[in-house]
Amino acid sequence: MIPTIITERLVLRPFELQDAPEVKCLAGDRAIADTTLNIPHPYLNGMAEEWISKHQEQFAKGQGLTLAVTRKIDGTFIGAISLMNILATRCKLLPRRSSHTWILKKFIW
């Protein structure tokens, strides 16, 4: 099961299919797509749902952890974080093989 992480101001939680419209809006913004390696532009209908549907399997295989970033105070979706290639060895991450990506709505910039 994908974990939820709660901080003083944020909740990092598993994505749900109902987040797809927010993801499409975020990923469909050319300024966002231009700052990432893995977001195609244009971001077509169905891409968000497909992306979200892969998260549980990636986590179960130790390939990645992707979480929605929301404000704790009101649950507003503000972005995503992905940790990829998180091969676990005795509960330790191997940072030399890992990568991470933050994608945040422009009003956070």
C-alpha cells in the first residue's frame, strides 16, 4: 500500500483517479511540461488516468513512489512528487540509482 506522509503544512498522499482532471491541467501547462523530462506536450485526454493507474504496481515492485502534494489546511492539490528507481536493500534506499521529480502548480513558484 502506498503510504501517506503528513507534515505541518502538507499531505503527500497516493493519487486517486478523481485527481486526473487536476493532473491533466497541471501537466497540460506548457510551462510545467517544459521544465520536466517525462511530461509530453500536449498532454492528451486519458494520459492522467493511465499515469495514475501505474503508481500502485510501480510501488509494489520497488520501482517508484509517486504522491499527490496537497495543502493540509484545505486539501488543495498543488502538485506531485515522484521518487523513481527506489530499489530497497535492507530497508535502505540506494540514492546513486534513484531520481526524484517535483511538479508544482505555478502559483507555488
